[in-house]
Amino acid sequence: KIATNVAKVATKVDPEILKICNEGGDKTVRCIETLSKLFQGPFDVVKALEIEVNTTLGTVKTLFDTIVKLRNDPSTDKRAIDALDICREQYDMMLDSINQALEILPQQNFADAYNNMCSVISYNSACQEGWDESPGVVRPWDVEPLIQSTVICVDILDNIVNNHKF
């Protein structure tokens, strides 16, 4: 089914977008859909990267708001409070890292942008550890869109930093 979705989406896409969305599976479909929907004008890999980083930023902002809302809700399971506090701190650092990446992309500082986006993955792992250490509660939000978007950014940056041709 995933291969069919990729093939279906790929037939209507700029070939340059296909070159950077080449990881396979759901991540490829999401990358193609995001970039095709948001990309305007002649293809530019840096612009594509900025679109994906901004998509990641939007996802993190939404999840951060969810964390704050849950943390402030008196009906939230008390066993989840420590995990929510850890995640609030980690997501705040994610926001900083993503904003730093967006600030340095125009200067084409791709190596530091790569490090910033890799940090997002580490911060998400630290948040997950908070849930793992909170018996009886489960993280009440889906991080898969965040992980997919962040990994797409990291993949694009890796390709740029290591001079892979698009």
C-alpha cells in the first residue's frame, strides 16, 4: 500500500522533490506531500529545506501547547506530571534549536543547522524517557509526524553537507 501511495503521489511531483524525498515508506509520501503543497516557484533545495524545517517548527509548537495544556489541567493524571515537566523543557529546547536552524539557513550554515535538527531528535528521546520512567501512564500524543519531519530535515541537510547531488 505504501509503495502504491508513493507511486501515485510521485507521478504528479517535480522530479527535484523526488530526489530529496527518497527515503521510502510513509516518510517519502509525507515529504513529497509537504514540499509539493508548499513549494512555489522554481525548485531550490534550500527553500525546500526551509519549508520542511518550518513544518517541523509548527508540529513542535502544537505539541508544546498540548504539553502546557495537559500540565495545567487539574484532571491530568498526577503520575504524568513529571513526564510533562520533562517534555515541556525538552520541547522548549526543540523550539530554540529549530529557530536557530531557521536563522542560520540563509547564511547557508548547513552543518550547524544539521546539528540543531539532530538535537530535536535527542530532545524528543529525552521526553520519551520521562514517560518510560512514569509507570502507568503513556504519552498522550503522537510523535510520529514530528519524528518524520525532523528526519526529513536531517536527511536533506546530510545530503547538502556531504555534497550529494540532487
